[in-house]
Amino acid sequence: MRREIPLLLTAVIGGIMIASFFVPHEWASVPADYLQQCAVIVVAFGYVLGGANVFRVNLDAIFKRHRDWPYKLVLVAGLLVTLILGLFVDRARFQDPGTPSLWIYDHLYVPMNATMFALLAFFIASAAFRAFRIRSAEAALLAVAALIVMLGRVPAGDAMLRAIVDHAGVPHAIRAWRISDLQQWIMDVPQNAAKRAILIGAAMGVMATGLRVILGIERAYLGGGD
Amino acid sequence: MALERLERLDRRWLFLVLGLLVLGPLLWPLNLPIEPSRPSRQFNDAIASLPEGCTVLMSCDYDPASRPELVPMTKTALRQLWRKHCKVVVTVLWNGGPAIVDQTIEETADEFRARGEKLVDGVDYVNLGYKAGNEAVMVLMGQGIKSTFPLDQHRHDTSTLPILRNVTNYSSFPLLVNISAGYPGTKEWVQQVNSRFHLPMISGCTAVSVPEYYPYLQAGQLRGLLAGMAGAAEYEQLQGERGLATHGMDAQSLAHLFVALCILLGNVVLWSRRGGRA
């Protein structure tokens, strides 16, 4: 029964959710709405579980003096301070102007979050120089497309091409060409065709997996190595 | 000799040059001309074609990491909507986003108030705040906006807000404006709401996620698309503004040129090494 009941629940709930998509009747929509509300509650519980797990994993690493344990200490301290301020000092008003929670958000979370993302630019420049090596025809095609899209997306691309064309004495008909138009064509045609193929392939894979789960053929989510 | 030195180049020199190339145009703008692309024009036209005074749903699904790309387009969209006297109902599906979205709304509303125009929270706009659940929240909103968000960001009872008096579900909106940094975002709104509830939608997103949304744009599921900071700058251009995205584009232009140069130089080094061995 430990396996049969979860399998039955999955099949019934999966069936209801699929039916609600295609059957505009309250027999399908009412249970589906209820299940959606349950899903929202379960996700909210997930945050509690996730928070508890962060504490468990990091406190264990701190006590056992694992590698980089001082960073984990900072993480746990930050989590505790934010949690205590939110729960006991700011309470429901934790997002209002002037509260300690919002101060932490504005002065710590926002700059650190933005910094992590901004650092990508430096690593991309370094990777472009050291790792983007053209060793085959396919890599050459990728590099040419990347250069066109990269330059076509910014005003400097067209400005640079215009300056080169003006100084090179290029025929008048070619002077009208713009790298941004070429970039738009790459995005509209070859990129779109490839992306659509990937999307359709992935969607069919999701449908097949979903059906396997609902029908009880795929049981890996139950655990136990089945 | 020069190529050998280039091959052994410390990457910190690359970081320094890139840093200067980004900083320089922010301090001394180059004012490079910006030409709006077709997807950006479509985004602009979709809002321009809305009836005056209608109520629009806007989902701002991002956190501070995407601030330079997404906050400028959020502000320009709010300005365009409020110039048309549209009412805006805002939701957030990213847990790191409610505060930054709230600040963005209030900063833009303050611009209008400074000009003597009356914009009242709960009457002309409302931030419903964050709700956990991703796609489940999107589907629940199709059953009822007020039942999904009983309280707004500032804990006002949504059933008493004048802006939501005539709002029931997605059928109450002529358009969804989604500003998205990833998951959950544009893809999920298209799959769960556009295709299921037939709510027309437009999207502004980070540059890295644009290729994923182009099929939806071409299929007409998205009626317009702003692609990253470049899209935001083009949108500002269409609205006759010189905002944060326009200022940032000069820096981004030089950074793109530098990355392109890095690719070329890296390969020149590779080819010269191969040539030397041959």
C-alpha cells in the first residue's frame, strides 16, 4: 500500500488537472481550483522546509569545521538576524519604509545581488579571450553569428560599420546595409527555427514523462530506486 | 613577440579595460543613436492601442540582479500607461522582488505627482505584492484576482480597493504587461495564461532570455518584446525619454565591442600558434 496509494493519488490528481484544461465543467474545474490552492500552500511550506534545511546543513558544517566554514557562519548569522528582525521587530510591516528588514534589503541584499550579476560581464570578457576558440567550421559559424548578434544589438555596431564603409569607398548599394538588420534576421529565422524545434521537442518529452507518471509507469519520484 | 605577450596576458588587465569601458560612458555619455527594433515598436504599439482609462495587469517578475535591464522598462511602461490614464494592477512572482518593484512604482508615481497629477495607491494603481506558487498562482488568478491576493503589498484588503471594484479575473484586463527575468516569467505566463485564458500579453525581459521568447513573438502569443537594456533604451526612444537604459547603452555598446575584440584576439593568438607549429 505504501506504493499503491501515492500512485493512485498521482493518477487521480493528474487526471483532474488534465481534464480541467479541456473540460469547461464545474466537475473538473472545482477540484482543479482546490488542488491549485493546495499547491500554493505546499509551496509556502516549502520555504519553511528550505529554511530549516539551510540551518541543518550549514550548522553541521560549522560544528565539524568543514572547508569554508566561516562563510557558512556568516550565512547562518545573516539568516538568523533577518528572520528575528522580520518575525519579532517588524512583524507584518517588514516591507514598510524605515524598517530594519527593508534597510537590510536596500543596503545589503540589493547591492550584493546586483554585484553577483554584474561580475558576469568580467568573466564573459575573460572567457571570450581564453575559451572561445574557433577550431572547426561549426565553431566558426557560431562565432560569426555571435559577433553579428553582439554588435547588432547595440548602437555602436551600426556606427562602427558605417564608419568603416564611409572610409573604405564601398559602393552606394552596400552602404545601406546595417548590422542590426542582419542581427534581426538571425534572431527571426535561424535562431527561431532552432529554438522552436527545441521547444517542441522538450514539450513532447514533458508530455510523455507526465503521462508515464500519471499512468504509474515512471515511479522514480516515489524513491526507493524503482 | 607581441602575440606571445598577448597569450600570457593576465586576465586582470581584461577586467580593468572592461571596467574603464563601462565607467567612461556612464560619466561622459557618447550619445550613440538608438534605432528602435520591430519587437520594441510592437511593445510600444500594444500599449498605445489600449483604450484610455482601462485597467491593465502588470506582472513584475524579477529581483535586484536584473535592476539595470528591467527597472527602466518598468518605469517607461508605467509612464506610458499612466499618460493614457490606465489603471495598473501589479503582481510579483519573485520572492526577492516586491520591495524593488514597490520602490519603482512609487518613484514613477512621484514623478507624476511632482507635476501636479493625481495618482492614488489603491485607486489608480495597486501593488498586490508577492505570492508563492509560480504557475499555480497564475492559474488561481484566472479564478479570481481578489481571492488569490486577499491583501495587497501594504496589507490593504483588496476587496475594498476602488481599483479592483470591477476586476474579477483575467477577463477584466485587455492586456498583460510582463517584465520578466526568468522563471517564473514570460514563458509560464504564455503557457498558463495567454494560451488558457486568451489574455493578450507583451513582455520585457533580460537579454539572455530573449531567444527563448522569439517563437512566442513570431506566433503572435506575444504582441511585443523588449530585449534587455537595448530594448528598454529603444522603448525610451519611442516614448521620447532619455532614461536609465539610454544612458546605459553607451557603456553596453563599448562592452560588447570589447568582448567581440577579445574573441578575435583570442583566435588570432590561436591561429598564430598553429601557423608557428606548421
